[in-house]
Amino acid sequence: MGEFQDKICVVTGGSRGIGGAAARRFCEEGATCFIVSRTARDVNEYAEKLRNEGYNARGLPGDVGNYEEIKRMTKEVMDQCGKIDVLVNAAGILRRKAGLEQTEEDWDAVVDINLKGAYFFSVEAARCMIAAGSGAIVNISSIQSHLVVQERSVYAATKGGMNKFTAGLANEWGSAGIRINSISPGFIATEMVMKVMNPELEEYIKRTHPLGRPGTPQEVAEAILFLASPRAAFITGIDLSVDGGFSTTK
Ligand SMILES: NC(=O)c1ccc[n+]([C@@H]2O[C@H](COP(=O)([O-])OP(=O)(O)OC[C@H]3O[C@@H](n4cnc5c(N)ncnc54)[C@H](OP(=O)(O)O)[C@@H]3O)[C@@H](O)[C@H]2O)c1
């Protein structure tokens, strides 16, 4: 019996990277896992791959930057399974640009996906969890919510906001049996980071992470599963750094 046997988990950004690793681990622990991302082909291929390995994965394509889509996806999970035990908000984008170059469109896209999307997916999932009297939400924030780094001012604003709404909702929803926490990864070797990787960034990561390397999606997934599990039954409203020690350098 896995730790998430018979649990219904929804992982946004679950087609690859940190969300992809978490979706796999929930499946390995016996969950039925709904995989959300915008690209239907990626979602369906990944869910099929996991099913071929014997796991209960289901594709749920959709855009978390659109509130109507969030409502539709939540309803689809409820129609298929009747409950949501765990929500992981891992969908996110980074537009790496200096502040003077950020456009209104950049702001809207990053805020809509990273902040508004995670907030309202939490709200819609919580409506289902309140009815059941329990649930766990894990939001994937970033070390950029704590450290000031150039060319990430909008991204950092969304992640700082995420930590704050996580604490605020933990305060509101604790009495309903819902725990909600966030995780702040340092640099993790996923597509998001590899897209902007260059020798200078490689050197920067080595210098700023006392463990001397970027993390892996699997290492973040382990922290996600911990916070979503009964092992973290008395933990809510926190932000957990999974950053190879990056935050000690601030
Ligand atoms: N990698 C790092 O170093 C790092 C560090 C700190 C925090 N984080 C955070 O960790 C999370 C995952 O990052 P990652 O590195 O794993 O990213 P990634 O490899 O780029 O994956 C991002 C995932 O989010 C999905 N996504 C993006 N926009 C979406 C939308 N509007 N609706 C639904 N799904 C959407 C993507 O699929 P589609 O594009 O097909 O929609 C993909 O599945 C993000 O929130 C990121 O900010 C990452």
C-alpha cells in the first residue's frame, strides 16, 4: 500500500519538470493523479506513459491562467472521482527581463499563471476539500520570493505573493481540515532553467548553492510529497526552502 493509496491528486504543471516528478511520485504511492498543463499532447502522452507503467494517471489539459478553465478542470475531477485530496500548484512561467524591459503583457502573463492561477485553483479545490473535511495543498514558490535577483522582478513578485496567500489561506482553512504550504526551490535542473542556462549562470549556481549544484526535480518532489502527506499533519502555512543552501547566502 502506498502512502497516497486511493487519494485523488491534481498536479498543475504536471507534464514535466518539478510537477512531472511530483505526479510520478504520487502515482508510485498509489494515487490517482490528474496531470494539468496547457499542451494537451504533452499531458496525454505523459499520462499514457505512466498508465503503461501500471499507474493511475489521467490527463487534464487546461490553462491555469484562466479562471473559467480552473472551474472546468475542478469540475472534471469531481465528476470523475468525487473528491480532491491533494492539489499541487506547480504550473509557472518565467520571463527573464530587466525591469525596464518588462511589458504589461509580460506582467499579465506571469501574474495570471503564477499568482492568480495558483490562488484560484487553491480556492476551487478548497471548496471540494471543505465538503470532505480534509485536504492538502502545496504551492511551488521560489527562492526568488526571498532573495533579490536581477531580471526577475515580476516573477519574484508573484512568488512573494504566493507565500503570503499561502499563509493567509492556511489561517482561514485550518479549522476546515485543510493544510496549505509552499516550497521555495533554488535552481532546479528543469526546462525552465535549462532554457536560460549559460556558462555564467552555471558558475553562479555553483557559487550560490553551498551544495555546489542545481537540485533535481525529484528532490523537490520528495518535499512536495512530505508536505502533502499525513507525516506533515501539523504543518500548515509554512514556506519550505529546498535550495541546496542558497538562502543561507542572503
Ligand atoms: N526550475 C527551477 O529552478 C525553479 C526554481 C524555483 C521555482 N520553480 C517553480 O517550479 C514550478 C515548476 O517549474 P519547472 O522548472 O518544473 O518548469 P517547467 O519545466 O518549465 O514546467 C512548467 C510546467 O507548467 C506548465 N504550465 C505553464 N503555464 C501553464 C498554464 N498557464 N496552465 C497550465 N500549465 C502551465 C507547463 O506546461 P505547458 O507549457 O504545456 O502549459 C509545464 O508542465 C514553477 O512554478 C516555477 O516557477 C522552478
